[in-house]
Amino acid sequence: MPQYAVIIHSPAPADPMDLTPDYLALLEGYGQKVAELGGTIVTGFGLQPSTTATSIRGDVVTDGPFTEAKEVVAGFFILEAPDLDVALAVAKANPACIDGGVEVRPLFTPPAE
Amino acid sequence: MNDVEEAVADAHRREWAFVLAATARVTGDLDLAEECVQDAYIAALDAWARDGVPRKPGAWLTQTAKRKALDLLRRDKVFRAKMPLLVEPDADMNVTTDETDEIPDDRLRLIFTCCHPALAREAQVALTLRLVCGVATPDISRAFLVSEPTMAARLTRAKKKIAAARIPYRVPAAADLPERLDAVLSVIHLLYTTGHTAPSGADLVRADLVERAVALARMLLALMPDEPEVRGLLALLLLTDARRAARTDARGRLVVLEDQDRSLWDRAAVAEGRDLAVAAFRTGRVGRYAVQAAIASLHAVAPSTEATDWRQVVGLYDVLLRIWPSPVVALNRAVAVAMVDGPEKALEEVDLLATDDRLAGYHYLPAVRADLLRRLSRFGQAADAYRAAVALADNDAEREFLEIRLAEVVDSAEGRSSGG
């Protein structure tokens, strides 16, 4: 079954310790919702706030995330879903969509020899 | 063109979507399907000249394209390793190479896949023209005034996304249908308006877009006869297109509705459009296309601008604003209000709309304002508004029309100041 990375973008600095009780409650019920929609979360990670990020381009090391933006990557999970319609429905149900957004990207599998 | 070439061209026009949609099931890949269908049409030129035109050209082409696809798939393991297009399992999933006449009609799947919301609107439009209508890439690029490599890249990118992100090859479930259908209707409508408001220089290519859009709407209605908005869209396109011959003068200049020679309107198209609009209203589930069609049909049956039932036009715009709260609709409503309550009242509404950011840069706003000011004999202000509209207009015929009006009000303004 196809797998997708669902990348969560939240308002900077996206500190998981600052999540509101309302948000946490929505997150609590999310796994259930994903299953109802026909998807399976394979694995997922939350990130420390973007203030802890360090970026490197060439040999220049910079404090902070890659691009200064209102929204930063807050976490991601790997979703198994039968097709993009299911993946998008799962992504839409994520509470991050309320004040940020999510990006859905299919995982790359090298073509068979 | 000889008889065989004519038969192949005819089959291209009528059957392309059907043949491609059916072949895509076998290939599981739109790119490969497109290639096989293209080959099948080329093969038809020889085969039909040799053996005669088959009884069912569509079935012949589909079988030929499918056979080519299976040959390629057998020969090339890379193709076989490709992930299949996702097709909802159903009874006719067992694809066979039998010479059977029973080929499932997959055109709706093809249309909904091309217009999937995960694709950008411009990609949806390009894919629909290429895959559903069978228009060649150079022709699409010319119609949208972009270079051929740009259009080719746009199509390739879209097809790659369908395969990689696994956009399913299916008609959406009932719950998603209204939203998904709306995307399909928007694509067809956009095709139409792109052709309809064409600069006169490219009018040949653009007239073709208009016809493609009408043909697509007809195809969709045949496939989804119970959707009132599909009926509404076809009605709207027919009623708008009925005025085509009167929209420009002999020199290609724009003629506005009130100055059009109504005897040039296509009466058959008007009659068909009206019947469709009435049928859409009869369902009691009217959407924005049906309401716009109803407005167009009030114009179409009126013998003149003065004799138009403007009160009912305003009433329909009120309905339209409720289902589609758009400042563009409100602007059009203001034009109708001017005919019922006079330009002064309409100007108040237009000035209110001018504060809406969504209309910033929309040239019809200053154009409508200018016309109202002109009718109020406030020529100096009208000239300013026409200048603003000219600066924003991107269509040659429209700009020329606005410049003529501008010259007129400048004359009137000077005539008044020097004369009295």
C-alpha cells in the first residue's frame, strides 16, 4: 500500500510544550479518526521548537530553521493509505490545519530493477 | 481529406475520450495510454483504408490501443513494475483482449482524474484538453499563449503527480461528488471563457476552445443526466455562445450587449439553452450555473435592452449572490440595478464594491463605473474611470472598445466646457 509523509506546519516556533489543552484533546482522538478514514500511521515524530534548529548551507552554519517563515515544520508522520483521496482526508482531519497546515508527499520507492 | 481520413478524424473527435479512458485501465498509466491511443489512430489510417471503416470505430480503436499496451507491458518490465492507476474494484475489472463490443465507459473516471483537486487548475485544464479532448500539445500551448515546452512540461508534471501520489482513477463517492463535480464544471467553464474573451489576433484557435467546452459539457451531461448543474452549465455556454456572431463587428471590435444586432443571435442555441435552464430549475436544486443560465436566457429572449425584464434579472442576481457570494456577481447585479433604479443608485453600489480588495485590478469595475458616470453626464469623472479600465484591460478588443468610449466622453466633457 502506498505510503505518504504527512508534514505538519505550525506557527513558529511550534513548541510542543505550548500546545493548548484543546489541541491536545483533538490530537488524542486523531489516531481513531485516521483508522476510520482508512489510513494507518506507521510512525510519527514531533519536533522541538524551531528555535532549537540549526541550518547548514554549503559550509555556513546558521542558527534557526532553513527559511524564516510564519510557519515551521512541527513534526511529521508516515501514513499508509490506499490512495491520495484517503491520504488527503486524513491530512484534512489533522488539528494542525486549524492554525497551520499540512503537506502530503508520497514516499519515494526506487523503481524495480 | 479522403473518406478514410475523414472517418479517422471523426472518430478522433467523437471517440478519443472513450478510447483513452478504456486503455488507461489496461496500462495503469495515463502517459502510456496516451501513446497507445495515438498509435491506434495512426494504425487506423492504414487498416481502415485496407479493410474498410469498422462498424464500431471506437471499439476497434480501443482494442487496437489495448493490444499495443499489452504488447508493450509484456516487452518492457519497467512498465510492468509501474504502480497501477487505482481503479475501484468492480465487475468489469477483468480486462480481457477479447474482440468484444462490451467496453465499459470510463470517461467519467478520466474526467474526474484530470480535474482532481490535488492538481493545479492550469494543470487540470491542460490535462482535460489533452486527455479528454485529445487536443495536441502545440494547440493547447497556443490557446493558452504559453510556449510548447512549457505546456509539455506542465502536462508531464501533472501525469507524474497522478502516478506518484496515486490519484485514484475513479468517480468520487457521493459525499465528495458536489465539490469534485464543481471542479470539473469550473474547468469546462474556464475553457469556455478563455476562448470567449480571446484577443482577436488568436481567434481561430480560441473559437476551437469554445467548441471544445460546449462538447465537453454535452459529454458530461450525457454521462451525468441527473446533475442539474451540468445541465445549467451547458445551458449557460449555449446561451452565451448564441451571441457570438454579434459580439464583434466586421473589424473585430467588441460590441456590447445593448448595441448588438439581436437578429444575429443563434436562435437554435438560445432555444436549446433555455430548455436546459428550465429543466435545471425544475429539479429545485439550482446552483450558480443554472442561475447564470436563467439570467442569460432573459437577455436572449428580450427584443432589446429596454425591453429586457431587468427586475427579474436583479431578482436572479439576488439568488445568485446567496449561493455564490462573489463581488463580481455583485458588480453584475449593479449593472442590472442601473436599468431598474437608474445609474445613480447603481453607482452607490459600485462605489461600495470598489472598497472590496478582491476586485482590485479587475478592469470591469472601473469600466462599469465609467459607463454609469457617462450616463449621468459626469464626463470628466467618466474619463478618469475609463482610463483606469484601459490600464487594466488585457484583451485587445475590450481595450479598443474602452478607448473609443474614453474618446467620446472626453469630447463630451470638452464640448460642454467650451460650449456652456
